[in-house]
Amino acid sequence: MTIHATEARTTTALDTPPVAGLAALRYARVQQFYAHQTALLDELRVQEFAATFTEDGVLVPAPPARPARGRAAIATALGAAHERRFGTEPVRRRHWQDALRVAELPDGSLGANYCTLVTVVRPWHPVPSLGPSAAVADVLVLDDGELRVRERRITPDHLSF
Amino acid sequence: MTIHATEARTTTALDTPPVAGLAALRYARVQQFYAHQTALLDELRVQEFAATFTEDGVLVPAPPARPARGRAAIATALGAAHERRFGTEPVRRRHWQDALRVAELPDGSLGANYCTLVTVVRPWHPVPSLGPSAAVADVLVLDDGELRVRERRITPDHLSF
Amino acid sequence: MTIHATEARTTTALDTPPVAGLAALRYARVQQFYAHQTALLDELRVQEFAATFTEDGVLVPAPPARPARGRAAIATALGAAHERRFGTEPVRRRHWQDALRVAELPDGSLGANYCTLVTVVRPWHPVPSLGPSAAVADVLVLDDGELRVRERRITPDHLSF
């Protein structure tokens, strides 16, 4: 079906590419992907989070942590990192993403770059702890009809100097 | 009028659904709705904010606050909550939203889930106070041609354990 | 080429304007513009940042700083403001944008309003410093096929009372 936008107004140059083209549609779709993936991350649903990577996906965290290859390794690494930092302490961690840039790569995949800021909330305390922030570089592919991450590289801002 | 995207490039699988379809258009539209609604909230324009709910809209804040039903009640509740917290102190409060997920519900309405983080700024002091953060679950409907909230449920993160 | 959205589902009122129309496409495009511009700002690539303004673009910061007119002046002002605040101290500053509202102005340009929150990270310290936050009002135009800023007015929240 063709998208019929039967708006009773005149189109202007602002309604044609590069302002309003396919890249804009794709951009909104990629935003949705990250919203869902971030919710899984923040709820520590590590298996479902790992399933947003391709089977052979790679997660490259900041050193000294080692890259995790494949979904099982990614799920394990995520749980282990959380336990290392918070032990059994009850916390609710959130990632706030911004400055998402999406570009088509030569091989047809998508390069996505964005920033992320972590907040950590503890029971009954309304003021979140802040940090770290990081730059994230992803390679996204269409995998069986779904957007998935083939590679993620995370560079924490405080280790980026 | 049909959207003509006369870009001089080849379309790829990334330009077809599910990557670039109607859901992506709708997603961008819902983002716009929240940007406008949040600006009204942050400027404490309580009547206009309440008008972004349906006539019988419901706002369910965190206990012990009680649900507010209908626009008049929502406007009143908003003003009262602000006064309870800040009295007559001059503050500028902002809500930063992220991780917006939108899904069509069986009855044709939209379920929208997102996170929000509050900052509070006081005159002459450049460092905002932070918190609380919360998870918000909305039901959106097309009401007389406009997107409006039929129901909003707010779960502050520090009360969610 | 026409965007063919061959999704195997029924369209509803939620898939037609005003929910899913040209304005939504344009909105996603404007978000992309800001993501790219913000990355240049945060990386202190002042010449490239200035090139996202029109030749005669104006940047109006908070007083007592004076408006900067033209790309060379904007690049200089940006570098000078950074040096005034941080000297030669190594910092990584980020701007987090939210509540973007876009509206067509009578002359065919776009008015864009949004909020911004600054974080500052220092080497080895994972907790960012926060602030200030500000309201930004831009006028965007299509300039030689690219979105560019013709005018930017910044109102820091702590100076807005």
C-alpha cells in the first residue's frame, strides 16, 4: 500500500528530500529499535537484550572488560558486569540516549552513533546517581526481517581522553 | 497527495517495512505530541496541559496521590502537586523523556511507554537538581482529529522496588 | 520513487494525517540534523559547527555574551566561550536535547524549539558534572539543499526568571 498523505495543504521544498525522504522514515525506525533495546537493558532482561544482537554479534565494552561474542556471551557479560558493580544491592539503572546519527555503510548495513548517560536509582531515594556517560558506535543489520546489532563498541567518556 | 520521495539512489531492504513503514511515521508523530505536551507541563500551563487529555482522561500518579479524572481535576492536581513540593519558591522544572515505545492496542488506541527524568533549576544557580525519574505508561487515542491521552500511569523509579 | 509501504495489515485512522503525514517525516529529518550538529558541538569542531549555520547566521547566547554574526564569528565565539569556562583543562562536554517542537513559519522557514542539558566529564572520573540547562529557539532554512540554522537564541534556565 502506498502511503497517502492527503493533507489539505501545499507541499514546500521542506517536504521533499533531503528534508523528508526515506532516510527520515528509517531514522524513526532506528529510534524505535533503540527504545525497545534500552528498555530490555534497563530491566536487566539479559537474554532478550542479547537477542537484539545477531547470532554472531559482538559487544565491545570499555577495557579491561573483554569483548563478548555471540548471544550467550553477551547475556553472561551483561549480568556479570551488573553484579560486579552492584552486587545484590537493589538498583534501577536507566540509560538515556541522545544525538543518534544513522548512516548507510558500504556493505548495506547501518552505522549508528549515539551518546548514552546512565542514572542509578535506589529504593526510596528520589535523587538518581549520575554516570557514566559514553559514546556508542553500533553496526545494525536487517536479520531475518528484524533490525539487530552486529557490533557495538562502547567508549566511556571519562576514559576517552 | 502521495509522498514522492524522488531520491536519486537505490532503495534497499532497509527502506521497506519493517524498517521504514507506517509505524515509523506514526512514531515520529507521537514524539511530536510528547514534545508539545512536555513543554506545557514544564511551563506549568496546567489548563493547556489538561487539554492534551481526553475529556474523561485519567492521570494516575504515584501513591499516596489519588487518580485525577477529567481535565479540571488533572489541572488542579498538577497545580497542587507543584505547590506542595515547591510552595511559592521560583523554580523551573523540566522533564527529559526517553526510550519511547509505541504499540497499537487491540481497541485501536496506542500504548506508549517511556521514561522521564526531572531536573529543577533555581534562579542564578546553573546546576540543576536531579530527580525523580519515573516510568510512564500512557494510552493515546485520536480524539477529534488530535492525539490525546486517555490514561496515564506514573511509576517513580524510587518507589518501584 | 514513491514510498511503498507494503505492510500486510489494515491502515487505521492512526495511519493518516495528522498522525502520520509529511510533518512527521520532516520531524524525523530535523532530529537528524540536530544529532549531527550536537556531535560537532560536543567534539568542539567549531568550524564544522559554524558551517551548520547559514553564511549570515546569528548565534544569540545569554547576556553578557554578545550575538555572533556569520560563520567565522560563530566559530570564534564558541572556542572563546569554551576557553573562558574551562581554560586548558581537559573536559568532554555533552549536550542532551529534548522536547523538540518544529513548526512552519509564515516565510517558509522552520521554527524549532527545544531544551538542552549540559554534562561535563573529566578524565578518569565517571560522574559527570551537570548543567546548565537552557531553552533554545532556532530558525532553520533549506540552504543549498541542506538544513541550516539562520538564527539561534539560547536562554539558560537559571537566567530565565
